[in-house]
Amino acid sequence: MAGRPRKPTALRILEGNPGRRPLPQNEPKPVPIAPKCPLWIKGEARKEWKRVVPMLDALGVLTEMDVTAFEIYCRTYAQWKYAEEQLNKEGLTITTPNGHKQTSPYVSIANQCKKIMRNYLAAFGMTPVDRARKSVAPKDEDDEFASLLSR
């Protein structure tokens, strides 16, 4: 399929349907619910899951269907953090066995992880630009804080 990928209907609605095209009627609508962290997610990836899920859950953005995508984000975050820690310890360059200086492989790993994370951050509305494009109602309408936000 050529061209840009379709934007999910939920995002089009949150953005006010700027193109004014008819919205699909039969698209699946999963219930926003915070998925539990899978047991195989360990270390920094698990910490990131526990840090971010409550925020996304409060916005009603995360569903059970999003576990794999969010898992990829968390695992990529952990890889990026590891690569950055190695760069802090070893520096940006390494010396080869022949005595030549070259860029550390962790530079490439960190850069690739940043590209992947950027896509997932955008998908979940986790950057200022992406949040500015969305208007999300708080998940719990009975919450006093939520009612203040909706005024």
C-alpha cells in the first residue's frame, strides 16, 4: 500500500477530525485498561513500564491490545539506557586492536534505539507535540480532579 499509513480513528477524533472525512464505523474499540507488566519484562524495562503505565492509564490511552507495542517501547528504552551508560563509562570512541580510533558501537545502538522509541512515544502521545495534537478526557469521570479538568 503506497502513501502514508492511516491514522487510527481514535486519534482523528481526539484531534477534532481535521480532514473532515467520514469516520469508519466498524473499527474495533478496545476498553482502556492498564495491562499488567508481563513476567518476562525485567530490569530497566520493567521500571519504565511501572513508571509510564499509570500516566497512560490516567489518560485512558493504554489497552490490553497495546501490550506488545508498549513492551517493545520499554525494552528499547532499557537497551538505550544501557548503551548510554556504556558511552558514559567508555566514551564515544574506542581503540581498535590495530591502534586506530573509531566510533563506539554503542553510539549506533543508542541512536537506533532513539529512533525506535520516538515512534512509540508518538504512538502513545508521550511527547509534547503529540499531546498538543490530542485532547483526551480523563479516564475516571467520578474523580474530583477529572471534573476540574473538564470545566
